[in-house]
Amino acid sequence: QDDAEYGTVMARLLSQVQAMGIKTSIDAVSDSLGSYQTKIPPALRYSNYAIVNEIESCGIYGLSPRKADGSLSEEAICEAMKRMAKAGVQDKVVVHCKEAGFCLDVPTGTFTRVNSLKVPKEMIAGSVGAGDAFCAGCLYAISKGYSDEEMLAYASAAAACNLFSENSVDGMKTADQIWEMAQNWERLHAE
């Protein structure tokens, strides 16, 4: 909902949480109405971590995450990430898509890319919740002090687990099993 002072009620809540000394993280719901430009920016000012997909990140700024041939536009994604940092994200901007995960460490300006795991087609039962699992994997990795590269690797493995089941929970593995996947499974090749 709109808020006259903060832009949205969620931005107000995030501001209050940060004022209590708690780090904040936002994710977005893919929106068929495309309201990214109005709903996400107010929250960025009060976010330590923003973890969204390529459509959401680029949608904030009217950028296309895909080139005319359908391939990923890493340039557009990185531009959106820089703009999100400039809009107020304090620690990390993370963007995920089926090909890779990207992280911008805001204090240092360092970009990191880790390609997604190569999951055999016969193992894929569904994709419900894969983005949520990626986000949860990032937050877990941040809480454990992982490097940005390790975080993206771990989160991509957590997302891959969701492909193993038709629902969003039955494919999940333990933290150790996810880390083993992250380290040992083959990754997609860069475009």
C-alpha cells in the first residue's frame, strides 16, 4: 500500500526495523501488472540486502534483461544492480535467473557471477519455489559469513533442489547436502 511519507507501507516497516538495529532483506513477487517501478524503489532505501530475479530488477528501471535473440543481457542486469545500490541498498544486491546468479557488493563495488548448476532434464520435476529457495540460500550463506562467490554457489544449489519435486518443499536437502552439490555439480557454461 502507498504511504505518503515513505512511499509504501513496506518501506515504513523496513525503516522501523533498521532503526532497531536489525538488518533487512527484500525479495519481490513477480507481478503480472509490472508495478516494479512504483513498489520496489521505496523499499530499497531501507534494505541491507535486495535479492530479486532478472525481470524484477530490470523492471524497476525499464531495462530488458534479455537481448533480442533471447539471451541474457548481463549488461542490463549489472546496470539495474548499480541503480538499486544507488537507490539505497546498503550491503548486497543479488539477482538470480535460470542461467546464473549475480552479486554486487555495495561497499566495494565488486560484481560476482556464478553460473547455475547443470541439472539433468530427467531430474527436473518442477520449478515452483526455486527463486524462494535461492533467496533463502543467500540469506543462509550471508548468516554464515560466506564469500559472495560461495553465497551464489550455495544459493544456486538450494534453487536446484526445488527442481527435484513438483512442489516447493519435497526436493530440499540438508545444508551439508546443498553445499556438496554447490561444490561438486557441473555448472552451466557462460554465454
